[in-house]
Amino acid sequence: MRRISAILLCALLLLPLACAKRKPMEIGSATEPVADPIAIETAKIPEPSDATPDVTSASQIGTTGEDPPETPEAERTETPQTQAHSALPIECKIDWEQKEGELIRFDIDSDGREETISYRMDVENDDTIILIDEKEVLFDFSAQLTEVILIDLDPETPWVNLLVEIDFASDDYVTTEVHLVNGEPVKGVRTEGVSVDENGRVVVYFRTEFLGTRSCSCTCSGEALTPDTVWLDCWYPSEQEIAESFDELVEFYELQIAKRDVPCTVDGKEAKIPKDSYVYLRRINLQEKLAEICTVDGITAIIAFTEDEESWRYLIDGVSQDEYFDNILYAD
């Protein structure tokens, strides 16, 4: 009994020494104490805030805010700065005094690279040369380059078109369509002078000798520049111009004078334009050989005509138009 009591007394005496030798727990050790679960749940609740949240744009998602690493020189590729397709049509006027020059840079064959379009006048050989990236398109005319129009005539094709206009020094215009196929210039349809109206449509001009040499026009479509109508519009004076400048219009051959009664139709019925009537040409149908004539006093008539194969003059009822009208001017 005394032995047991002595052992218990020794144990009680050694207990404070054992507690004093224990090391404090290190942070991050495998024996970290388990946190209070109530404290964890409380820490997850964010503090309320009235501030507007920061919204990240789609272009910023996944970025770090730092500049991206620079691409090695060998891996760089240049992206050409091509002009917008919506900029078409583009009209490039040519200065008569300028014999060569760059006109425009444009991706005309949709290959993602701009072509340089320029021109050169070969005065010695009377040639006009259009250059597309130094590839020559020869126009062997003794004439002057006046305009190049860049336009998309057919949205179904992968290229856009160049309309190259040349003047034979007397307002005798010839226009040729040019485009690129597999990087090579190709000449297309050839017609008379062209322009672009306020709606971006191509207007083609035709020459006629009816009631004198004059120009008529219509809008056209497609790479073939097909006329949109058989009736071609001619320039004609307004009622105000007739009232205010009648004598000048006669002097400059804008009004013709009937030398005799002229067979015609008015509102689909056979009629005649009376002798001594002053008239002007308003529209002409070169396919069906019909001309729409107006008198200065307001009558609109249709005259049927034919063309003499030898003289190239127009005939009305088998008789030369010169026998029916006076004050007709022909260009040489």
C-alpha cells in the first residue's frame, strides 16, 4: 500500500515538467488544429456594398492586363490595309498634261492584297498603257486617257472592274472593261463613253445621227454593260429654256424645223407634224428604229425611221431626214 502511494506521488511531481517541454505547433504543419466550422461559414459571407460591379468586356476576358509577348520576326505577317468595298465606285480623272502616274491602290481580285493601278502614255507610239502591279494592259489608240473608274459590275464575281475611258480628242469616247483573273489582266467588253450617276449606276453613252449628231444614254447592268432599256435618253431643252433662250437654241442646232409635214403617230394613231414646227429629239430606240419627238408647243410624236446602208443617214418614210427637217448639224 505504501509502495502504490509513493508511485502516485512521483507521477504528480513529474507532470508539470512534461507539459513545460512540449513544443508549440508550427503553422502549416500536418497537425494544425481544425478551425471552428461556424467561423468558416461566417467568413464566406461578403460584406454588403453599394458600388457598381466592374464589368469586363469580351475582348478583355482571359487577359492579364500585361502586353502580350512580342512575336518573333520570322513569324510576323503583314495584313494589307485594303480600301473598303463600300467605297466603290471610285472615279480617277486623268490630267491631260500628266503623261504617267499612280491612280489608286485597291484589292481588285479579292486575294487580300492591294494592287497598284497606274498608267503611262507612250507618246512616241501613240499608246496608252494601264499597269496593274507592273503588268501592262495595252490600248494602242492614238488618243488620250481621260478616266479610270473602279466599280463592281457583278457582285457574283470575285473581282471588281476597271472601266478605262479614252478620248479621240473630239469627244469620241471608247471605254474598255478590265479585270484580274488569277493575277492576269483580262480585257472585257468595249463600248462608248461611260459615267456613274448619283446612285452608283453605270451610264453608257451612244452616238446617234437622228436629227443631227448627238449623244444619248441609258443605265446598264453587268460586266457586259447591257442596256437596262431600249429607249435611250437624249438631252433636250426644258420649257423654261425654250421660253427664255429660243433664238439661241435655234442658233446652236438644238431645235430642228419641219420643212414639210412629217408622218408620225400620236397616242398610237397616225398623224403628221405640221410644216414649220420647231421640234427636238427626246428619246430614241435604236433597236426598233423609233424616235420620240416633241414640238415646242407640246405635241409628243413617234417617228419610225430606217438607216441607209450606204450613206449611214436616217430615212423617214423612205426619204432622207434632211428632206423633212432643217437645221440639222452633223459631226465630221
